[in-house]
Amino acid sequence: MTGRERVVGILNGSPPERVAWTTLVDDRTRSAMPADVRQMHVLDFYRHIGCDLLQFGNYGLPPDSRVPSPARLVTPPVETATRTEADGTVVRTRTTPWGSLVAATRGGHPVQHAIGSVEELRILRKLWEGSHYEETEGMEAAHARLEARLADLGLFLPTLGPSPVQQLVEIEMGVANFYYLLQDHRAEMEELLAAMQACRRQEYAIVTRRTPAPGLIAVENTSTALISPALYRRYSLPQIRDYARIAHAHGKKLVLHMCGHLRALLPILAETGMDAMNALTPPPVGDVPFDAALDALGENLVILGGGIRGDVFQKEHVTADEIWAALGQLFTPRLRRAAFLLSCGADGRPTPLDRFLAVRQWVERHG
């Protein structure tokens, strides 16, 4: 089988005929590698290490290989100004007809959230109430070009941003502001969530109808470090159900990217209608051993990217023997019978080439 056939088969619920594995890299990942490897086109790098590629949206792709979304968010008039401070903090100010929202990030992570008061909440709500998604051109042609370059290497799936709860918690508000505002101004928070979800449904309808890919990835990053099972059931479950129904109406699979602590959410995730989970993370980084996920969601669970132990793969001075031992422990007979794609997490972290080659060698010998 080719890499593409293996990944498509797993997406459709078929266990691969041998261990299938993928990874996700960017320029920072390859910064620890020899010059000739750093200079490869990223798709040629994946061929070089011998993995079966699940291309996670446009992540890591150079501009001329990316596939634009066929859906564009149209908002009320907003002026955006960005400045970078001496310590590297990037400050972004959005000036709207109702007031300004200021957020700051450092190293890509938020250090100041845009929404911290009910007044700012109301500005964001008005923005979303006045917004909608419209269709754009260019996606199909770009998708065809990328597919031609991928050939039998693997599968591209488009990614969509987080659902409203996750976007507020992760990006716009942060955990503390989200829960303070939900407690003190629940009705207005629920109006905001409803307005955001109405737009998200438009986006999903456009993307799932237009994409030639067999599915799409909802980038949720959900974790019980951010939301309780009770609140997930009340707010997030209906949102994800909407996306699954839209995807299925257009004959597409919905893959949930959820890389946090999920064990307490597994019974609820079984009700979402999703088709596969991506970036499922076992201990010690996550809290979901793969057997626990299969116990909760059934032997037919599709794990389209389950992580090797990060404390091994990213361990300083790790040896090939240590990586091989971790893989041997991971691939129990039960997991070998599952629709499972191994994922070696490396995006955003300088990672020596020999770690990927060690995985390839183990798969060649034992896969």
C-alpha cells in the first residue's frame, strides 16, 4: 500500500496492513538538522524520512503550496494596527464602530487577552452579530496542485479554527476572563456564543461542500484543564454536533484535533458524531492511554494521529534503542488491530533528524 492508501484507509476505519506513522514539522523543527535536509521542500522531507503523511491543513507548507480556504469572514468595518515592542511582544489593536479591542502575544502565546470586561464582551458580540462568511475562489485549483505534489505520499485535510467556546478560552478571553464573564453575564455570553456559532456553521457548510478532500479537521485543542465535563456537555457538545452533521451532509468525515487532557470527556465525545480523533495524547503529557480511548469509544474508534510519548521522542540525547522500546510498548496487539496512525510530535521544536530515522527503522523491522 502507498502512504496515501494507508491514511485514507485509516480515516475510513480500516486498520493498516502495517504500522502507519506521520509527523508535523516546520522550519523550527528542521533547524536542528543538516543543511541539505533543511533546504528540502517540506513534502520531500516527509518522503526522506519515510512517513505516511497526514498533511494538517497548510501547516509547514511554503506559500506556493498552500490551499486557501473557500470561506472568508466578512465583518463590520474594523481597522487593525499591529506593533512589536522591544521585548518581542506583538500588540494588536482592533478599532471597531463600538470601541477598541487590544490583545498582545509573545512568542505566539497570549500575554494580554482582548476581552476582559463586559464592555469588551459587548464589542465582540456586535462584531460577530454583524459578520458572515462568503465564498472565495482559488481553493480547488490550489488543492489540485498540492495533490499532484503529494502523489502517493499521503493525504491533505483542511483545518478549521476552534469552536466558539474554545476560541474564547484559548484566544479572545483566556480561562479566567471566560469563567468570570460566564458567571456574571451568562445571558450575554450565551448570545455571543450563539452569534459565533451561526458564523461557524456558514463556514463549515462552505468548506465541506467545496473541498475535494474526504474530510476536514476541527482544531479544538480541548482539555479538561480548560473546561469541565458539565460545561463541555452544555456548550461544546452541541457546537461539535453541528459540525459533524454539516460534514456528513456533504459526504465528508469530521476529525477532531484534541491534544489535551480528555479522559473525563470521552463519554461525551462519543455523542458528538465525530468520525476520528487527531493528536490523542497519552501520559505523561496527556491523560488518555489508547486502550482507555478504545474502551470508552469502542474498537472502531479511528485515531488519525496518536502521539508517541513526548518524554521519550523529545528527550535530550535520546537513543534509538529508547525510541524503539517506546514504540514496542505502544503497539500492543489491540492497537495493531485498530485504525491507528502514529504521530511523532515535533512542530515548533528543533528535533534532530535521527529521531525520525529511528522511527522509520523500527517500522521497517517491526511494523
